[in-house]
Amino acid sequence: MSDEYIGVCDICRRTEDKAGKLFSLPNNMHLCNDCMQSMLDTMNKIDMSSLFGKGMPINIGGMPPVKPVDEVNNAGDSVDEEKVDIKDNDKENTSNPFTGFPNVSFLNLTDLQGMLSGKPQIKKKKKVSDEDRVPLIDIKDIPKPNKIKEMLDEYVVGQERAKKVVSVGVYNHYKRVAAEGMKKEDFSEDLYDVEIEKSNMLMIGPTGCGKTYLVRTLAKLLDVPLAVADATSLTEAGYIGDDIESVVGKLLAAADNDVEKAETGIVYIDEIDKLAKKKDTHTRDINGESVQQGMLKLLEGADIEVPVGSNSKNAMVPLATVNTRNILFICGGSFPDLDEVIKQRLRKQTSIGFNAELKDKLDKRKDILSEVTVEDIKKYGMIPEFIGRLPIIYTMEGLTEEMLVKILKEPKNALIKQYKKLLSMDEVDLEFDDGAMEVIAKRAYEKDTGARALRSIIEELMLDIMYEIPKDDNIGKVIITKDYIEGTGGPTIIMRGSAD
């Protein structure tokens, strides 16, 4: 067994740290003490003389044959100690001791090992003394907030405040992780014992504004494990659906079952607004308030037992213990109708007097979500204990037509650049004129589904081009025009060798 991985019993699937030292058997099998004893007890209860003829040797699959049954029973010898030779003419009979007994076969260790092949391996945590203690993350490896924002600027258009808040929040979180492994001489005497609390985040923004994309990009740039979970599939323990702890299991899988690496990762829980308390209901709220209650220990930090290689706990799946203290949780949601809660509060505050807000003025505001407070989120249906564990709350802007045009062409993996790369593999250049991009952005804005509408529009527009262009090897360049987008003309096609 490798010293790098935790051993797992092939029968009960308990890990070595829970079941104790494992017995190693042929064909790379491992059994815990309880399963080994149960197997031996079961074998002792079998009346071997009723199954085998007297003088017939016993052959267990994957192991050499042992003394005949009658000799073992009479002499009281152990079948594992003394071995006997078998004549060549008896080999045919001993290859299957159950010959003549239909539908009966003995335990074959080779077959059992084949059935249990592909079992997940769990990496051990490194045990070091206090003197040799090193930080989980080196403070020098953490990019400064301005560097994180600069990297995000290459992929995410707009959302300046959101990118700034995320950059500072992530930087402080990983400094907190690094501080736990630093030595006393690294701090002044009055600061060494100061514990930095974890700051999870709540991200609010309309659909399609880039909430999930921002977190994915952040995890990729920082090179840390990321798990993305959907809150709509979570239910209270004991009901059909994913357990709350399954989000940590996804993070462990993303870290290749390396517990130490998973404990410094990021978990993004999308559609968190779907966990709001149901109003005017007399039934048990198994996927609303109950899930919020169950996530409290997860967000704050606790030892969670999660199944390895499976979505649910059962007797055949090994469990690994993951501490969520240093895992950064980012929750995001669109919170539909939250703007109405905010408007209602603002109207009550300034309903009379010179500073009164007119109803029409509030209805026309596009950035109304930026006025959100903790009280608004509580009124929406999130319990105070849950909100208290998400101290960093920030909003993302709804996308404008100008932002949609920039999303089309400016980011590193912009949509237009993706199609340019696809056609470049056919040795064809692709261009979009400014008028075409403006029309596409306008149509996407009218759909009111954010940046997701851009791909659906371009997929439809590019269908005929992606079908026809590879037919003709003489085509060298294609320009998508405004007339083609509006259906009043076609794209400009330039043949190879001709002047532009």
C-alpha cells in the first residue's frame, strides 16, 4: 500500500483511519480487522466435508491448494499452515472443487478484486511537527488585489466594483489561510494569537450578468480547486435530492481526492435565492429554510464526512473527512423581485417632504440592486443566521448594449474570437463590422437574458456560413455585415488572391 494514500477496506469501504490497520491479501486486496474476522467466522461455519469428497484437496481461487478436508478435520490443523502436493492427474478436479454442484462456486479472490477495481484513492494529510510547520499557502504566491483585478479585466467586461470586492475578499481569505501555518516570530507578540475570521461572499445580480463566469475565471487564475453547485437540487438530509454536504464532495473530486488541497478551495453555490423561506406554507420546507439551517456549519467551518467517488453515502463508498474552515464559499443568485423589496423600503423612508422619491423615478432606476441591505435580504426570505455567515455582500450590474458589444469582441475568449478560431482552422478569416455587432447587442438586450443571448443569436446567424464556407477552398475571408444581420443582404466574401 502506498504511503501517499489512505487505505480503504474492500468490503466495508471504511478508511484506514476509521477501521484501523488493514490486512493485505493477494491481488492487492485489503481488509479491516472486522471484515477479516467475519470472513473467517463464516468459513469456519461451513461443513466442508458435506461439499467435498474425503481426501479431496480444497482450492480457493487465487491461492494454492491445501490439505484434504478429512485430514484437516481429523488432525485439527489450520488450512493456512501446511500445504500438500497434488498429482498431475488430479489437477482437473482441483481447478473447480465444486464440480458436480450446479450454480455453486467458491470465493475467488481474483474475481472479487476485479469487481472492486477502480476504487477511489484518498491522499493522506501530511503530518508535521510544530517546528516543521509550513503554511498551506505561501503568502508570496498570492497575487495582490490589483493584480487579481487586472487578470479579471482580461476576461470580464464591466462590473468594476464586483471585481474589486472579489479581489480584496479572496486576497484576505488566502492571507488568513497562510497565517494559520506561519510561526510566532513572523508576527508581533500581540498579533500572533489573533484569529482572523472567514469572510464568505454573497453575490447578487440579474441573470446572465456573469456571476458564475466571474468565479470560474477567478479559480482558474488562482489555480485552486473549484466546485460549482446548484442550490435548487439541495434538500434536507433524509429526502430525495443532493445532501448539503455533497457540495464539499464535489470540491474533493475537483482536487483529485487530495483532502489537503480541497481544504483551500472555492465552492460556488448558484441559485442561492431559491433557498428563501416559502411564504404562507404549512408544509415542511425541505429545500428552503431547512437547507439554509443545514448549511450554517458548512459555511462557518466544520469537519464534514463526504463520500469519495459517489454522490451519496452508503456502505460501499469510503468516506473522507474534510474541514471547511479554510474553504471559501461564494453564494450567488439573481433574487428576482428583490428590487420591489428595495423600492418599498426606499418609498417608506422618503414618502413625504422635500426629499421624497417619486414612484416613477425609482421604477426607472436600473441600478436599484446596488441599494440592497441585509434587512432587504432577510425580508426576501433568507434567515439571519445564514446571512450573518456571508458578511461580504455585493451586487453586479445588469448588462447594457454597450457592454454587450464589448463582451462580443474584447475579452480573451470573446465569442467572436471563438468563431474566428473555428474558421481559421479552415484557413478563412472572419470579421464583424461595427454595425453588425451593434445589431446583435441590441437583439440580445431585448431578450433580457444577459450575455447568454449573444451566443444563441450568433449560433443562428452563423449556421449557414459555417455550413457553406468549408465547401469552397477558394474563400479566404468573410465579413459579417449589418445588412446580413438584418436580413437585407448577405455577408461580404473575399476570394483568395483577390484585393480587399
